[in-house]
Amino acid sequence: MDVRAQLSMVFHLDKCIGCHTCSLACKNVWTSREGAEYMWWNNVETKPGTGYPTLWEDQTKYRGGWEMKGKSLRPRMGRRTGMLTNLFFNPFLPSMDDYYEPWTYQYGHLFTAPQADDQPTARAISKVTGKFMDVEAGPNWDDDMSGSSVYARNDINLSELTDAEREALFRLEQMMFFYIPRICNHCLNPGCVGVCPSGAIYKRAEDGIVLVSQEKCRGWRFCVSGCPYKKTYYNWQTGKSEKCILCYPRVETGQAPACFHTCVGRIRYMGVLLYDAERIEEVAKTPDAGLVEAQRSLILDPNDAKVIAAARKNGIGDDWIASAQKSPTYKFVKQWGIALPLHIEFRTLPMLFYVPPLLPMLASTQNGSYDLGNSDFFGNVEKFRVPMKYMARLFSAGNEEIIKNALKKLLAVRAHKQAQSVGNLSVEKASASLAEAGCNADEAEAIFRLTALPRFEDRFVLPPYHREEVIGLDIEPIKQMGQVGLGFNQPPRRGP
């Protein structure tokens, strides 16, 4: 057992209001500079929708993540020889059209325009060419477009639905949407690391943050294709790749990342998870239907004496172990099982998890009353407006039972609190809901308190850093498969 520590995050989607405050905070701190105008290390997408960049989930287009070939796990882009043939022309990169052409406005014209009968306007100007442009797309361009025939209907996750299910989803009376904030997942088996020809991307020893060495990076851009979440970007000004660094300068001083700190809905949770690095390859090779449970089994109990001993042997301090024991992410992901990874079928083992949203139920008004189809007060998972196939495609690699179990527990917690605070549900009915969801009253109360009444120190449990005691860490499974770099691991020479 090779115990490692990982900073991990949970986003509670029922609490996200789609305000984009997190995106703006990240943009202002990290990517408000030349060459990074189009980058949004944090973005918020509307689902159903095509996302940013467009159709990023379609790996037949971008070839990101990992795939099984026989009994071996390899990057979807192919082996070294295949990557070498595309070294100077990579056909799987997102284009400017897939992102958007960043722009500003001719604000000065509002003050310098000559006097006239018409109000002067500030035309859009490209930040790339400096010329006037007609704005046709942008980040979060499909915000709230749940009925759009351009965005929502082209969501790749709808592909498994029947034509009737797809059409029903976009009827006016059934329209719905929810938001998904996205940052780098700082995966345990990162695709960007596996395909980088220069070995410039690495997973940081003490906390699992994935970073790009600006010295070693040679701008090959395979990392952009290799990341299935499209959270690695190319800076056209510096000729280097960049990505979310989880605000490690803030984290190292005990502060939450900028996007977390500014979150209006307080949907974000951050803490330490302990995991067994020896089993990364084994778990990544699990068939799709079992991937979620396999990843949960990779996460270790921080209160187990054997885990604690193995963690200390690897140089993980007692303060980090104590943080892992109080981690809110451990409770959501492992203990309660209600936080799930986004598109785990990419096999990167993402360490950012989502509590799925309790979508509105199908209902109608009958004789002046609100009819939920003979279901309980809050309805049931079979009555959601979005089919379980869609939710399972997002959060459980198609395994509908896993997503149903998580949603049933969330519904049971609501019923439990409704019976307590309002009294229009009987205690017996609420207890039956808890029993069906495999939950008890104490657990329901704990879920409620961490969801609805958390203090800052409950949501962000950050350990003190010891930069003087850095553990040496290699991504062993990737290294053993010979997938790290192509030998170009020295920084490019500058000058004669």
C-alpha cells in the first residue's frame, strides 16, 4: 500500500446559481494577460449544452483521456509512434472556433466621437488581430439555453436517449437546466501527463496538484488534446502550455483558491483524500460500469491504523492525516457516496467530484392541486425531467444505479428535514425514505448540516504545508507503461 495525499474538491450542484463569480475571480487573478485572453481555467456551463470548448466531451473528435486496448491502458491519442507522426501537425486540437475569439470594445470612441445626432457605440475589437469583429460566440455562450436547437440539442450526452425522450426533454413545459462549474480535475491518472512529449507536466509530490513546468514545456500542445476535459491551454504569446494551478500560492498559506473563496452559492468544498497509488493502473482498467466504485475503493480510510502507519512511512505528516480525517470531501465521496466524478469513463481518475442536482419533478395541476403522479412530496428519481440515462452518462459512466442511489439519498434527506421542520410529511414516511436510501437519521442530519449550514472551516479543511519536506513522487502506472514523454525532457536552448 503506497499511501499518498491529494487535495480534492466537491461541487454541490444543487447550490450553484450560475453567477460566474468564480470564473471572473480566476480570470482576474490568472489569465488577464496577453496570450491568455481566451483561457477560462474556471468556467461554468449549462447542461444540457455543448460546453467550452464546444463539444469538449466528444473524444472521437479530440482523442483525450485513456482507453483500453485489449488488456493494456493507453492514451486515446495512441502510442509514441503515432504521436511522433503528428508532432508538427496535431489534428485533434480545438480551434479558435471551438473556444472563441476573445474581444474587447472600442471604449475610447464613446469619449472621442464627434458630436452627432446618434449615440456613439463601442464596437467589438478582436484581442488577437486588433481589428473590428462581429461577435458570434464566447465563453458560457449557451448560458440558460435549455431549449436551444444549437446548443442544448447538440449535447453529446443525449446520444443514448431515444428520439421520444429527446423531444420530451425540450417541450416547453418540461424544459430545465442546471449548471456545472469546471476546473482542472488534478487527476490521479492525468491524460496530459501521459502524452506530453517533453515530460513538462507533473503531479506535485505533497498535494497531488498537476502543474506545467514552464522551463521544460516546448509548446507541442499534445497536453491540450490529451486532457479530455480540455483544461490545458496554449498561450500563443509565450509558446507554452498553461492550466489551473489550484491557486497553490494561496493554498500553501492556508487560503482557499480564488474561485472557491468568491463562490456566492458556497457550493465548494475542499479537503485532503488519502489514496493507494499502487492501485491506480488497476482501477483505471476497470470496466466502465464499475469505475465509480473502483475509484471509491482507491480512497483510503484516514482513521484506519494501517493507513495511518503507511502514510507516515511515506512522509505524510500527522497534521495532514488529521486534515484527511476531518475532510468534507471524504464524507461526500467515500462515507456518504453522494459525490460523483464527471465522465470517469475517460479513465483519468478525476479528483473533483459533484453532488448531482435534484432536478424538478414531472408534475401537473389537477383540480387546483399540484399532482406529482402519486409520488412522495418531493417526487422520486423516476419522475425527474431529465432521464437517468443522461445523468448517468455525466456522473457514473452510464451506471444508472449509482446515480439513482445518490439521488435517492439526497431526496431522503429532504424528506427527513421536511418532516422535522414543516410537518406535512409523517415521520414514518420520512423514515421509510431514509431506509430505502440506505441512510439513517444521524447521517441525514450530518449531510444536511454540511450542505445547508456549513461554516467556512467546515467547507475548507486545509492542512499546513511543509515545503522543506517534499516527498518524491512519480506517476508509477504511467511510467511503467512507458508513456511519460518522448525523451525531449530538457528545456529548449535560448540564444547561441
